[in-house]
Amino acid sequence: MQTIPVFGCFFVMCVTPLGAADETDSDKLARKAYLTFCQAYNKNELDGVMKVMDVPWLELGKPVVKDRIELQKIWKKLLADRSVESLPWTKFKVEPMSVLREAAKGNKDFLTKLERLGLTKEDRAVVDGIMIFIVRVRKGEAKILGGYPLGLKIHGKIFP
């Protein structure tokens, strides 16, 4: 009789990790960086935004930004002219970078620039519904390196 409870406990201990949807450390770091960015964006705090941003900065249709001072100027203007009231305004997912590569598969210029970032399997894409943010994860720290617009989603339809 005692072997059944022991076997039951052993079975649960072995099966639980397989069924658990635990995030990896990279996922957690990317999620935290994105939420930190959202909080700073919502408060119009340039310093807070810059804490989770890094260069090189990559955005569709724009030159790669290699200087943090230039990136700060860009974000100062974006915060002054922002069109989105608050973030995240949709549910977001942390995904592998393959999601971004798939979304941008028709844009060779963007993909070429993306490859120059030297991203690894630890890096993540944060998909919030209208943007895919590029998040580099290194040595326990995550930094946002850019974004790829998916378009505006209204009632399930995406508009460019």
C-alpha cells in the first residue's frame, strides 16, 4: 500500500515540469523590460524609457541608430508627439525571435539589419498586437533594441 502513494508522488513530480508553462529567464527578463518601458512611456518619463533601451536601435524604414544620445533625442520627440495613450493596450506575448523574422520575411532590408544585431537564441520578441519589440538579453539584463510595426488592429482586423 505504501508503494502506491510513493509512486503517485514520484509520478506527479516527474510529470509536473513537463506540463508546466514556466517562462524561461529570458522570457521573464524580456517581459520585465517591456513592462518597465510601458510604465515609463505612460508617465512620459524619458529617463525611464532610456533605462530599457539600447543601441543599435532598429526600426522599419529608418537608418540604424548607433548613438544613445541620438536615440534619446528620438524618444524625446516620440514622447512629445505620442499617438498611443497608454501601453500595453493589448495583451502581449514574449516569443522567440523567429516570430519577428516571420513577420518581416518580405522586407529584406530590415532582415539584413536585424542579422547585424547579432541576436542569439536568448533574445526575445515582445508582440503587443501592433508592434514586435526586439529585446536583447545578456548577462541577466534585457534591453529593447527596436521594433517592427504590425499595423493597427481594430476589431480583429490589422491595418497598415
